[in-house]
Amino acid sequence: MTIGILGGGQLGYMLALAGYPLGLHFRFLDPSPEAPVGRIAQRVTAEYTDEEALEKFVSGLELVTYEFENVPVRAARCMATHVPVYPPPEALEAAQDRLNEKRLFEKLGIATTSFADVNKQAELDAAVKKIGLPAVLKTRRMGYDGKGQWVLRTQDDVAAVKKDFPNAALILENFVEFQRELSILAVRGRSGETAFYPLVENHHRGGILRLSIAPAPKLNKSLQEAGERVAQKILQELNYAGVLAIEFFECNGELVANEMAPRVHNSGHWSIEGSATSQFENHLRAVLGMPLGSTATPGVSAMLNLIGETPEAAEVLAIPDAHLHLYGKSLRPGRKVGHVTLRAANLEELLKKLRMLPAFFQREEFCLPFKPACTAV
Amino acid sequence: MTIGILGGGQLGYMLALAGYPLGLHFRFLDPSPEAPVGRIAQRVTAEYTDEEALEKFVSGLELVTYEFENVPVRAARCMATHVPVYPPPEALEAAQDRLNEKRLFEKLGIATTSFADVNKQAELDAAVKKIGLPAVLKTRRMGYDGKGQWVLRTQDDVAAVKKDFPNAALILENFVEFQRELSILAVRGRSGETAFYPLVENHHRGGILRLSIAPAPKLNKSLQEAGERVAQKILQELNYAGVLAIEFFECNGELVANEMAPRVHNSGHWSIEGSATSQFENHLRAVLGMPLGSTATPGVSAMLNLIGETPEAAEVLAIPDAHLHLYGKSLRPGRKVGHVTLRAANLEELLKKLRMLPAFFQREEFCLPFKPACTAV
């Protein structure tokens, strides 16, 4: 049984590694001939807009899924006329455009930041008036890892961005005061069965995720339930199948939805070792219509992203229950090239292990030394 | 960094899956063009005796290891003139020949069955006289999964085997009365660092491993220490690097060494989910000279071998914390085509999960219903 995956980066790589034990074969489509999955699976190099290539790609596949949410919706729909495509293309459509995403949250009664769409420079002042300052101006599409975002704190910032106005559809969101950033990984099977991983605390630097702690420190039942309720609403609304990630701000004990990704997610990498079933295996189980795996999470995990550089493997592996994941990508600044997961029985032991990490990690870029962001729960 | 692996069966397959996250590449050598690793790694199809192919194979490799202990020692030595080969060819030599193996155990003061070598039919009577009945006549080489073994209980059995005498070097061993079969997986790194997994209880049918329980039920500290002492002696004597498996009979609370395998082992498959570091990852860490990973084993695991047939995947995956491993081999009677691992917090819960397994498994072939073999510990 061969699964087609759109996108051949590290998420696809880890999907394949999780899927081989289930007896699955994989075929990847990626515009880059350097996509790291080429080493371990069949890789087709083609643009997502090349419909002839897409039709050839789907031939013989059981189903198609994606590891990259900026696959053109048109490509997903084109494939869906031949084989099942999960998550449904509607989920792609909602997640690719911040305005659609916000409107979906609003429609489902999910707390989110207030927002206004900004289609041209002339609309910015009205939007600022509506939303107030501070605010964040974002491109509606293709933003990731903090790219395509401008924080506007003062009217001077507004004037500055107007001078060099981005040539793209935009959205202005109010800048919420939050205590920390959390995310939830949710899974829904084709039969409607759902499972949820515990909320994770995420720390970013320069817009890029650097450190996740799972479960989030001081996670209480009501916060977890609030996260699951939000996820459940979206999963159901989109008749979803697969893993869905939702990022939140925690504001005075309440969750404010920021954005979602209709795919496995960087803040779920800890689940490879930290949970009974990884997000990657559960995504495959879900899209195949198999029973979902247990998301039981004994102990606590920390996931540290390796961006553009890798540590001495031996120094990482010397730490008990430390796990190294390299994606086989060439090292370039700003590029996610691997991650490290540390596991421990409880948060106290985990903090001890974080302090045991070699000098390579003991830097502000890694959000170390770790200060729990959580103040009031 | 590319690792060469001799043998391209399921053990190699699982080594590669464990090694990819460490950033390793793999090249396999196997005489069969059907070897399942071909799907996920570079595979060279050649005989182990083809020295030209061997020399070509090692070119550019970091080191060579094996997943199959009947690789000709000559092939291992030939490669060792070009790149490091771990475990050392001496370990292959000791493990390939039951007589060498027994002599090694004897030399190291390790309790084992009494034995006599039988080079021709005419030597059998003297050997029977020395060892007594019941006894087991075994081929010295190439025996596996119970093949090449004849149980001799009476003089009639002796007469029968003499009539159709095997054309091979043989060894006669006394048939020990044992309470159960156990095994230990031990790892030694290139720097001499060692780690041990807990003793595992193994159940065979028709000479093939069907069920392992890890840790072995009612495992006490002194039995575990006895197993580790035996393993430590062998590891040190052979200046070993990699995973070594040793099979024991438990006789009235004492361990009697039966045989060893200088490689990852079927009775260690549970470690993929059941231990902090799998036997596969630890083998790679060991041969690379990396720090060994933690062998901490929270809870209890059961591993069931799939021989020649596979169950409905959905029925297995519906059980919480059940993990399916298919090797991508075509189904043939007697062939190991996959395994299932069940995890639980304790033995009682594990027994409950074994009873939840679908009808496919509830058969004598799977050693179910499970009766702990252990009577006196």
C-alpha cells in the first residue's frame, strides 16, 4: 500500500520512518530535488502546479496526504478527483489564509485575536483604528516561522510600514498580552474517532520554534479540556482526518487561538519518544482509517530545534534518555536541520537534564537556561 | 556517514529505521535480490564469497556490521582489512560454531550444558555414553530456529538418527530440565562501556521464537546480575562492540548458557517501544563509538512474532499501546514477516491486553493463552 505525500521535508521524512513498520510504502512529491526524503523513499520532483505530473504521481496510490500546508489547494483538489486526499482540501484552504482561519475561529465561537483585513495601503489606517495598537500586520498567505509579520507598536511603526508597503493581501491583528504560547496536537480518524496530545509550551526566537516542553508545565485539567474543545470543534467542522495542530496564546488562564496547521507539527516532535504513539504514526493511522493510537504521555519531554547547525552527536547522546534526530539536510542558516528530545520522569528532572546539555545548547537561541513562561495558572 | 550492513533482512531493516534519525546512511549486502531493505536503503546483491563485490561494497563506508551471524568469517576478515568491522570477526567465529561457543563458555567459567563433539556416525555412541540421555544432537553450524536438531530420548532415537546420519559436523548436548528460556541483550561500546537490557522470558513453538515477555516475569536482582555477569565476561573476552544476545535455560534459579548471537536479536524487538533506547539504536551507537543509550525499561512489554501470516492491522492497532511491525516480506510459511509489541504498566495489565488480542492470536502457535513458564524463582 503506497501513500502519496506532498512535500518532502523533515515532516515527510518522519512520517515515512513511522509508516514503514506499518508496512506502508511512500511516494513523495516536492519541487526540490534536494528534498531529504529522497534518501529513504521514492521521490518525484515536480512543481505543485504541474497537473500532468500530479496525475502521474497519484497513479497507484492508496491516498494522498501532505506535510506542507502551502500546497496549492488546486493541486489537492486535482488529486482528490483520483484518490482520497486527507486532511480534506477544505482544511488546507482554511489554514493557508489567515483571514479564512480567523473567520473559521469566529464562526465556531473560538476565542481569537481581533482582526481586520487590509487589502491595500489605504486600508491600514482604518484597520489600526478598529484594532488599536499594539497590533501585528501579517501577510494572509505563506507566512511561516515569523516571516511576513510586522509588529506595529506606535503610529511611527504604522507610518514606516506604509512607506514600504508589502505587496500582498494582509491582516491586522491586535497584539495580545500573553503569558505563554501553547499548542495542541489533535488527531481525527476517518470514522470520526478523536485523540489529543497534552498541551505543549512553546518558546520561539526570531519567530522560529526553538524549545517545546510537553506536557506544558503546570498544565491543569480545565486548560487541557479547553484546548481539546477548540480542536474538537475545528476537526468536526472540517470533517477532518489526520493530525491538526493549533497554536494558542495563554492569556490569564484562557486560550486564545492564534493559528492552525493541517498537518503534523514541529511542536509534536517530542511525541516520537514521549508518547505511546507518535504524531507521525497517528497521522498515518488517521488518514488510513485505522484505529488511533494511545496518546498516553508518561513523564515529561523537552524538544530543542536545531536551526542551521548541529551539535556534537556524542555530547547529546551521553545524556540519559536524550534522542537525536537529524533530517539529512545540508546546513544553512535558519534551516531546521534536526531536533533533540530529552525525556524525564518529571519537570524537575527534565530541568536538570536541560542543564546537562553541552555548551552548544546553553545559549539564548535555545531559550536556555529554561524559564517556565507560565506565571498564573 | 554510511554504515555497511551484511544481511538485508528484518534486523537490518530495523537497524536502518533506528539509524536514520542519527543522520546515518546505510548500504546493505545480501545475496537475495528480495531482501526487504531494498525499499528503504541502498542494497547490493552479491554472494558473501564474492571478494570483488565485497571490496567494491566497502568503498566509502565508515564501518561494517552485520545483522546475520552466518556471514562467512572470511568475508568479515576481508572487509576488516579495509574498514573497521564490528562486532569483531572473532565473535562471528565463536558464535557460528556451537563447539567453539561451548568451549568459550567453558573457558570463561560460564555454566552451560555438557557436550561432546561428533564428527562421524561412529562417534555417536561414545558421545551418548559420555553425555547420557536425553540429549540433543545439533549441527555445529548454520542451525537456527530449531533446524538441524534431533532430540534423543532413548536408544531407539539414537539408532534412528544413526540410520539417516546427518552429513555435517555435530555436537551432542545433554538435555537439561529447565523451567524457562531466558535471554539477555547486552551492548558494549568501542570504548568498553556496557549496558544491559533486563532478562526476557522467551516461548518457542516448533523451534521458532513466538512470544517474549520483557522484563521476564518475577525477575529478581540476583538473576539479572547473573545474566549480566555472563554477558560481561563474553563481551570483554571478545573485545566486543555492538549488541550481543545470549540465550539461557533457567534451571532451579540458575542460568545455563545455551547459545549466543553476535547481533541484534528477535528477543530484543520489544525494546523499540519498551525501552528508552532500542537494541537497534544501541547497536549503532556502540559500533560508532557513541555513548550508549539508556536501557531503562518502564513497564512490561510482550512481543509476538508473526510467522508466515499477518493479522488484520486494524484489530491489532485497536488495542491501546499495541505496535505493529511489518517487515515488507512476502508471506511464506515459517518466515518471520513481522511482530507485534504490547506495552503495559505491569504484568497483570499486560496479561489483560494479551487476552484482548483478536482471535488470530488466540492459538497455541502464539503460546496463548499465556502461562508464565516460571515456577520457582
